[in-house]
Amino acid sequence: MGKTALPHRNDSFFESVYDVVRLIPKGRVTSFGAIAAYIGTRLSARMVGWAMNSAGSAFPPVPAHRVVNRNGMLTGKHHFATPTLMEDLLKSEGVKVKNDTVVNFDKLFWDPSLELEIE
């Protein structure tokens, strides 16, 4: 299967993050740092987190529940409408979570630098 091309746009940082997150397949997860590295700001993982905190009002919708920390932990769960919503959404896609951490994180990890190409 070939790589999906991310549209080249001159959007804001948040919109660039949202573009990547919208491409994460159901049942897969990625990390804040992997997104930052892909969009060329390797040291901006925390800024990716800020973008995810604001993703609820983005259109089209952003599947922010698929973005976890580098160890697979649901560190952003406090920014969802309920304390269990992030986990519930992941579970609805077949992702197992135990103690706020994605089970088999290494196998479910989706790396945009490997899966996407820039046009």
C-alpha cells in the first residue's frame, strides 16, 4: 500500500497538526512527538499537545483520542468531556487500554514520517 500524501498548505501550526491527526487510521495511535517531527518541529511535542487541547472546536472533526504520549499513555484524557471518553473512543476502535496506557502500543503506533509523504 502506498503512502498517503499530506496536502501542502500554508496553515497555522494547529491546522498542520490537525491535518496529520485526521489521517491516523481507526484503531491506530501516534504520539505528540511523532506529529511534531513530521511537521518539522521536532522539539514542539508540547505545542502539539496544546493543539490537541483545542481540537474539540476544529472542523472537520479531529480524532484527538488517537494521540498519546511517547509511552502510549493517555495523558490528554483530562481534556475530554468525561474522564473516560478518550479511553472509550479508543476501545470503540478496538484499541485495548489498561491503566491509562495503550496495550501493544508498539504494534499500534502509526508514525506519520513513515506513513505520509509531503507533496
